[in-house]
Amino acid sequence: MSLDPRRDALDGIFGPVASTARCSESCRRTVEEVLQLAVEIAREGREGRKIGTLFVVGDVEETLRRSRPLLLDPLYGHPREALDVARPDFRETVKELAQLDGAFLVDADGTFAAAARYIEVDVGSPLYFTPGLGTRHAAAASISSTTRATAIVVSQSSIVRVYAGGEIRAEIIPELFLMSRQQLFTPDAAVRQVPEAGITVALADEAR
């Protein structure tokens, strides 16, 4: 039995998402923490407006090779212990930085490694572009296809999408209502409500 109530709560809410995204055990806790942060950003926005952002969790070295900085990294030079996703003060910093263009890179242990990174996408490939979704989602599809990372997108429409292996594995709506399956991009979605978190989750079949 775990002695960490927060971790248990997050696993109860987001564990099925981590499972359908096929997260490794070393990355699972971090993915669940980032999902909670992503839902908060989707709900709250910033300065009265909705914002979108991208988190890439795991396989940081390879992701760094497949991306480039859009501006001077605002996280550079800070001690690792200050950049942990579980720190409440740092989570507020991330929400502010989410207004910048580019992706956050997060190590498997929950340490943020970089911010404001441009993820390279082969614009000539139709594999990564889904009609109705923008370039942030294409970047998530690309980086999750070409690395072992899990990509988490906060859409400006306030939906959180989880990519693994180049495809959408889950969608999280930060309200308790059921979307029409025609509005979902998750393949063969199983939709369920999570009242304790006030969210609706669509999950791809784990066997798919």
C-alpha cells in the first residue's frame, strides 16, 4: 500500500490514461502529474484566455536532438530540485510559461528539462497531420512516433490529448459531459466520466 495519498489519487484518476498510452513504470508517475497540470491549464487558461501547450515526457535526449530552441530557455540554469512537476510553486511557473510558443520537455523522473522548444515535423508526411487539429498536435504525433516519449497536448479548445506511438491514445475533457464520438479523435474510444476529478475521459483500446 502506498504511503503517498496524492500519488494514489492521481493514479486512480489518470492511471487508465497512462496504461492506454503504454507508459513505462519509470515514467507513469510523471505522466500522471503532467496530465493533472495539463487539465488545470485547460480549465484555467491564463489572463482570461484559453491557451494551448505541449508537454513531451521521457526520452529527453532524443527529443532534444529532434527539436530546437525558439528563444532563450527560461528554465536554463535553475537547480533540478526546483524544476520538479510536483512542486506547487513550480507548477504555477509552468502555467505562466505555457503562454510561450514551443514545447516543455520533461524527464521521466518529473524534472522539467527545457521549455519553448520547437519540435521538428516532416511537413511532407501526412502521417502526423489530422484534419481538424493543428501543428501542435502534429508535433505531438511526430515526436511520440520517432521517440519513446509520451506527448500531452493542451488544446485551445480546452481538451487534453495524449499521444503515444504517433497516435492519439486518450482525450480528456475537463468537464463532466459526454462528447459525441464523432467529435473525438481517439480510435475506438471508450468514454467514461470521472466525477471525483470533474472530467470526462476517452480511452483507446489498450490492445489496439
